[in-house]
Amino acid sequence: MFNDISSPLSLLATRRSGKPRDLIAPGPDPDQMDRILEIAARTPDHGKPAPWRFVVVDDRDAFARLLTDALRSARADVRPGEIDAAEQFARQGAGLVVVLSTPDAEHKVPVWEQELSAGAACMNLLHAVHASGFTGGWLTQ
């Protein structure tokens, strides 16, 4: 675990993304994950719309089905390799947090600013993962 609190710049300077296919157990336990998510939520959020949602994925098979069903419903011409990639994506890493950008178009804060805030939440998530002694990665799907 990274404990050099006297050197936050060292923490920032040493954070690197890992390839999710290379991330192996053990991942964060439930208490560590709760703390990581608490830290990730401490993100610049003008107007406080909290335009993101964190979803901790415990059931990887159900998540794989959700992804492949979404792919199939979005396009009729889905290639088998795309289905395989979605299934592999769902099963990578020892822990999996899906971050959903959920901007509110009716809020006084512009959507673009809410989207930046969601991205900042992702970055805070990765910093918290690193500070907790784990490696994280950011993939989009």
C-alpha cells in the first residue's frame, strides 16, 4: 500500500495505467472499494449535479450478457469478434467499476462541464486505486 502521505506529488508521478487483461487478484476488498469510491466522488462538481454513477460489477457473467445484448440490439451487423471482445472486457481485472456519465441537460451547469466532471471522477478513481496499492486502467466500451 502506498503510504507516503508526505509526498503527494510522488503519488501522482508514479501512477500508471495497467492493462486490464494483466490485472490479477487480489483486488480491493469491499471496505477498500468503498473508500476508493468515496475518494473518487470528491471531484470538482460545479452546481453539484453529480453527473456520474459508479457501478461495482460483481457478477461478471451477467455483465458480459448485458454488454453482448446491448451490442446486438444496437446493430444488426455485429461480428463474432466484437462479441468475444465484449465478453473478454467484462471479465478483465480483479475488480471492475463501471463509471457512467449521466449529465442532466436541464441543469444550469452545461452538459460539457458535467462531462468533464465525470472524466475527473474517473481520474480520481484511478488515483485512489493507486494510492490504495492497486493498479487500475481506464477502458471505454
